[in-house]
Amino acid sequence: MSVAAVLDLAASCLGLFSALFFCIGILHLNPNRAEEIATKMWGKGQAIAEEMLLQKSDFIVGAILLLLSFLVQFIVKAFPAFLSQLATQEQLHGVAISIAIASAIAVVARTANRRIGKVFLRQLQERTAGKV
């Protein structure tokens, strides 16, 4: 299996992972709106605001994965002669490498997702301190 095919398959897997993040994320929530939601209704909006901010972090990570997926696919299509010279020994090895690459990137993305979510929640707590 050529390196181009391995990278193309890995990019497809990244596209799938990004779709998963997009399914659970939103981007249009800003800190001001989260603060408003969290401070109304006698503090009952706090949980809603936190959940929306965590969804926003999911969306951000999904967008990054999708862009990375398209970038890798573009490189594979733009430079086929260079990548076709490199090859793996067997098709099964190529598939395994593709899945391993995509899975490793997905693990890094999930870690980043959790950290982004914590930053958003900390910002919300700072903005709503004394208002809830």
C-alpha cells in the first residue's frame, strides 16, 4: 500500500472523528451569553451554561480535525508522484498504520478538548462569581 493511500485513509478516519465532535458541539455560544444563562432563574442556568460551553469545545476540536483531514487529503492529491514512491509492505500494514495515525491524533484532540472545556468553565465561574 502506498504512503499516499495510507495518508488518504488516515485523513478519512480524521474526517469521521471530526464528524463525531461536530455532532455534539456548538460554536455560536459566547461568554456573555453563557454568563446571562448562568445568572438567570436563581442560579439554575449554571448547569445549562456549563454544558453549552463544553459543547463549544467539542465543536472547536471537531473543526480542527476536519481541517486537518482536508489538508492531508489535499497534500495526497496535490503531490501523488512524491508519495507514490514511498510504500508499506502489505495492505494490512497500511490500514493498521492509517488507523493508528488517526487514533493517535484523536486521543490528542480529546485531551485538548477536555483542557479547552476546563478553560471555558473556569472563565464562566470567574464571570458569574457573586451573581449566582
